[in-house]
Amino acid sequence: MILANDRMIIGYDLSYQYAQISYCRQNGDTPETYAMVGGTRQYNIPVCLFKRKEVNQWFLGKEAVAFSGQEEGTMLDGLLEAALENEETYIGEECFESVALLALFVKRSLYLPGKECRPDKVSGIMFTVPQLSEKMVSVLQKLIVLLNLPNCRILFQSREESIYHYMVHQPKELWNDDVLLYDNINNRMKSYRFMKNEKTRPVVAFVEEADHGLLSGDAQEKDGQFFQIVQSTASDISNCVFLLGEGFNGDWCQESLRLLCHNRRVFKGNDLYSKGACFGMQERMNDQESQHMIFLGRDKLKTNVGMEVSRQGEDSYLAILDGGENWYECHKKWDVILREGNSIRLKLTPLDGRNVRYVEIVLDGLPIREPKMTRLHLEAKMLNTGTLQLEISDMGFGDFAPASSLNFIQQIDIMPGGR
């Protein structure tokens, strides 16, 4: 028997070139990160597979790279890109769905950290990815099904949200002020700024991303380019900076580091996203999300969606979707009885409380019935951060008013102030 305290949580950073796996116990611990070579910080697992010819033998990551170029099998890389484009891959005469190959890589990689983290000991996995586009959300939802881990709760979040969870689990003196993070992968420089609005209750945290493009040239030229980026982005950062990614290996950025280290603490690492995913999953599994601070990233709903209804003869508000939730997790079903007429009305309240809107949905063709004799079944889900899809079915009212076959689907822009 595996006790709850022994169950493990995995934070899985999945990007186009590599994956990283951090893990910790569900009820505590600071996450550790799997290293391909023990005692090193070689955390990056190449996202690729190699299949031997004519036998069902697969290799992944570092081993797959070692076999690449050999004639005795097929090398498969670009697994995430292929899954996003829903491509099919042929190995000989056999056809594989791209998302199935990605799932094969992920499932086998879950065994890399060793017996302590084998899937039957894992209670939760949080995937974190560079961006949660609609395509990416669809791929991750398919991936979760294909992994087929029935006793494991699997969720996903953006890298920005992983930054948030990582930061709030560090000593508070590190993030009292804004924090800047530079990410250098294959000489592509991005920056992330972690900020808070202390005037709101609860406090609202943000992470803003900026893409500074490719660094090019020799070490001195790249140092000069990064120096300019630091000058334009870090001038008002007085506390600490994080340098992320293997692109910061070596001593090519001496002048930039000298500027960054002036009156600041600078941390260098490579596994912040996967550890942030671990912390995020810990909070979900243990129901410990902060009531004093919320993260409001670009994947969060910015508007409360509800209806003004009557309950037991008194007017009240029915909450449908709550602002601050991830758009891809917003899904609700409920029934209402029409007081009269053939329309319903939604109330859209931005999180700042201003510019409240009402959207009326007219159900053309709905059978004319006596007041309070029409029951509707409603299902609401978000298609992206700003588009709500509402599906409405006429359920009639038992033997008094048989249900019709009418089904209404409406898409509604719920962005604050409209588009």
C-alpha cells in the first residue's frame, strides 16, 4: 500500500527541443530535478525517439540522439511541433499519429527518475509549456487521455504561471519588488517580469513576457547585444534577477553580468519552470492556493460570467464562470426555468468591477408556453481567453410541455469592454 504522504508529484516542462522532470512528495519537500548524468545539472532531455528497424524497440532522449544517423532505425524529432500540426508519421509502412508518438515519449520519460517516481507512485503531474495556444491545449488534452494514468491527476499551465508559483515559494525578500528573468535558449533571448499590484485585495500578480530575438555574432558581439537588452529592461529592477537556460553557460556575457550584478542578486539555473510546475501542482493537490494573492496571466479569465435569477422568490446572482480561472478549465452545466419569454441574459463583470455588460440571447423558434413552463439545459465553456460558447437545449417541462429538439449554440465575446 502507498500512503498519501509517499505519493509523488511531477512538474514536467515540455518544450520543442527538450523536456525536464522535477519531482517532490505531495505533502511537502522542495522539488528535485532529474539529471541525465548523476551529480550534474544536465536536466534537458531531448524530445525525440529512435525506433529500430523491424522490431518494436524504442529509445528516447539522450539514447535516441546517440543512435541518430544510423541506418538500423528511424530518428523522430520535432515531436511537439508535429503534434501541434496533427501530422502523421510513417515508419516503413506503419503510420503513427503525431500526438501518439509524443505520448510515447512522455510516458517512457516518466520512468527516467527511477523507482521513487514510477507512475504508480505519482498522484499528480503538472505540464508546463511555453504558450497555451488553442492548438497546444488540444494537444495536451489528447496527451492526457493517451497517457492513461487513471490514479493520477494531470493538469497543465503556462511557463508564466510556473514562474509565479516558483517565485512565491522563495523567501519573500527576493520578490518584494519586481523580479526579472532572462531565458536564453539557442541564443534566443526572452525576458519575463514578475510583478504585483499591492493595492488590490487579494493582491494580483502578473508575469509579462518580451521576446528580444536572436543574439548573433561572436561572444563579444552577443555580450554587447545582451548588454543593451539589460539596459532597456533592468534599469528599475533593484532586487534580483534570474538567468535561465543553457545559453548562459560559458563566460560570453561578462560585461552584461557586471551590469546586472551591480546592487542586485543574480541567480543562474536551468530548471525553474519544472520546479514551478511542481509547486503549482502541490497547491492544487493540497488545496493550498493562496487567498491573499492570485495570478492573473494571459490564460486567465478576466471576466466573471453569471446570471441574475430568482431563487425561492428572491432575486439572486448565479455564478457561472469565475474570473481568474484558466480559460481551458472553465466548463459548467446547469438548468434554468424561464420565467417568461424566449430569451436569457448573461451578466459580464470584469475583474476590476467596471463596465459591467449584459448580453441577451434570443432563442428564436422556442415553443410558446405558459410562464415557468420551459426548462433549459445550458452548457458553457471557453474556446479561448475571450470567447465563451454557450449551448442551450430545450428540455420542455415534463408531461405538461414536451421537450422540443431545439438546440442553440452561441459564441459570446466576454473580454472587458468587448473587442
